[in-house]
Amino acid sequence: MFDNLSDKLDKALHVLKGHGSITEVNVAETLKEVRRALLDADVNFKIAKDFTNRVKEKALGQNVLTTLHPGQLMVKLVKDELTQLMGGETAGINLSGNPTVILMAGLQGSGKTTFSGKLANFLKTKKSKKPLLVACDVYRPAAINQLHVVGNQIGVAVFSEEGNKNPVEIATKAIEYAKQNGFNAVIVDTAGRLAVDEEMMTEIANIHQAVKPHETLFVVDAMTGQDAVNTAKAFNDKLNFEGVVLTKLDGDTRGGAALSIRTVVSKPIKFVGTGEKMDAIDVFHPSRMAERILGMGDVVSLVERAQEQFDEEEARKLQKKIAKNQFGFDDFLKQIQQVKKMGNMKDLIGMIPGAGKALKGVDIDDDAFKGIEAIIHSMTLEERTKPAIINASRKKRISKGSGTSVQEVNQLLKQFNQMSKMMKMMQGGGGKKMMQMMGKMR
């Protein structure tokens, strides 16, 4: 996400981050590079120019050149401006009304149907809603079927009418059905076309007028660059939508659309899609995204994701096991499963300050734990409970059964032992001992 922009901004700010002398000349040169980085990321020229002018004005206004840490202050100014560029504040979704009606709009291929499912899953799991998905794309043959597949996947009902080619009628019937059957959120998936045309715009405007949605979301593929901004403007002129959804932010995207849309349509980015899975949806936080773009990580989001997977009862059981020296490989496996539920590995690592940059170019597969899981599954129940009994012959059998080498088995056992000791020390409050242990692990 925003990899190219992050790299170029990092290079642009490199001089100012150092401890060399900082002058008005190299501040101007740096901001010129910042503007170039934004343009390369497909940000609109006027927006990029205004951005760097504002940073320069603030830098000179705050006497950046004479401060103790001018480089750090310049990075902060760039971060603050990036945050403002993407909306400043986090914009929530309007869930008033019973049922809440949410209308999805956008071009064909933008990911509307998939995102409708993700949003339904989000409302169900995070907002305790009972959502109903509505299939109003009556033109694309596979669209209705796709929505039913998505609905089955997340356990959400789908309203559709076979043979009915009137999307306005389908949408109004669906809302009536929702009222009668206790659904408190209705997500209407509409048709899109390959380009903006009058027929599509009239149709979506008619649906909008008929259902009077509490929230209209414009879904846009982040990989389409400046075209995304132009399309957003066309839809906003017709619908006056409440917010934008950026999909495919996990792709090889320059990210300029995310930085330009907010300024062009004056509407907030509310959600981002960060993968193919149904839980790959994030509320858009401008300040956190700005920090990630500048390589500062996003610890707050990382902690939030970890808390979502945290089970207090399981944690208490684990605590007792650690205290009694009974932490085994089955417990380790449970911890791995929880980490996997937090999202794709590359995205998680990008949230750790400095880690994304340090691991640049390293291909981090979502199956990063596959080898470890295979080794653990190849152990007997006794071996998983009492790892100390694993001798040379057992290691050989485990490596053969898991399709790994004895060396990989040894490595896992070593890491497991070190982790067990650290957990035990943390349990006993042995902070000093733990620091010594970490020193030995380097």
C-alpha cells in the first residue's frame, strides 16, 4: 500500500532527517522532490503544488530552520498536511434509521459487490447489526449469483428477484422485506458500467430517490489513478454521496487517488478494502495512513486488530499454563491462529514502525506459518505437550512427516524454548532477566 510514494517521500526527506545543516535552499529542494513524489503517485498537479506550498509556508512560519530538530519538524509538517489532504478526521458511517439503508455506487469492476459483502460482514461482526444484501445489478449475468455466494460465505441473507429487471422496484421491495423480517441494515448493490454514461446515472439517481438512503458510498478501484477522481466527481454531481470507499489498496497501486479524491469531491474516504477476504476491510483513518506513508508505522491499528482477536478466558488459561511450565505446542498453534486472523502478514508488518522499510523487497507470504504448522501437526500429542522429549530420532520422523528439514525442526524447537523462557520471566516480573535473554537471542 503506497509503497512507491513512501519510498520517494523517504528519499525526498532524507537530507532533512539527517543532522547536516538545513537551509532555505535545501528545504525548497526537498519540497520540490516531495511534489515530484506526489505527482509520480498520480496526485493531481494543482493538489500537489498547493500541498508543498502550504508545507513551505508553515515551515517558514514556525522558523523550522532555527529549531533544535528541524528535520523532525519538517517530517511532522508533511505528515500533518498529508492527514489534512486525506480528510483530517476519521469519518464514521451513518447507522441511523431502522433499517439503515446504504446504497453502493461505482463503475463495473470497482469491487462493489465484494465490498458490499465486506461491509455486511463488518456491520454484523463489529456493529451487531442484522444486515440484508440486495441484488440490484440486473444486467451483469453473474452479479446476482456472486452476491448470493458472498452472502452464504458470511452468513448474511440476500434479497433478489429472478426475472425482475427493474432495480428501483427490487430495492423498494427489499426495504419492505427488511422491515417485516427484523433486518436493521440494508445494503443495496447496484449495477455499474465500464464508463460513466447517462443511462446508468439516471438509473442510480432513480434508486437513490426511491430508497432515500441514509448513506450513499461511492466505491472506487484505487488502482485506476486519476480516472478514479474524475469518476468520483461525476457520481458526486449526480448523487451527492456521503463517502468514498477505496478498494484494492493491497495491489501495486501508486495511491494518488486516495490523496486526491477528498480534495476534489470534498467527501471523506470512509473505508478501504485491503485484500480478498471478507474481513479485509478497514475504517479509513487519515492520520494513521499518513504515518504509514511516511514509514512511521501504525501501532494503534495493530493493537486494535490484536484486541479483536483477544479472548480473556483463553488468556487466563494460558497464564496458568505458563505459571505451571505447561505451555506446549498446541498453545503455540492457537497463538499462530490468532495472529493469522489479524490480517495478511505484509499489511501487519507495515504497521510496525520501521519494519516495512527494513523488509522492503522481502516477499512475505500469507503462508509464512505453513512450515511451522506442518512441523507441529507432525508431532504426537505427547510431543506437543512435552517438547523436551523430542530427541534426534523423533526430530527425524517429524521432519519427514512435515516435509521439512531436521534443521528447521531444531530451529523451531530453539525458538519455542526461548519464547517459553521469556513468557515465564514476564509472568514472574523478571524484566532484568528477560533483557539478558533478548541480548543472547540477537
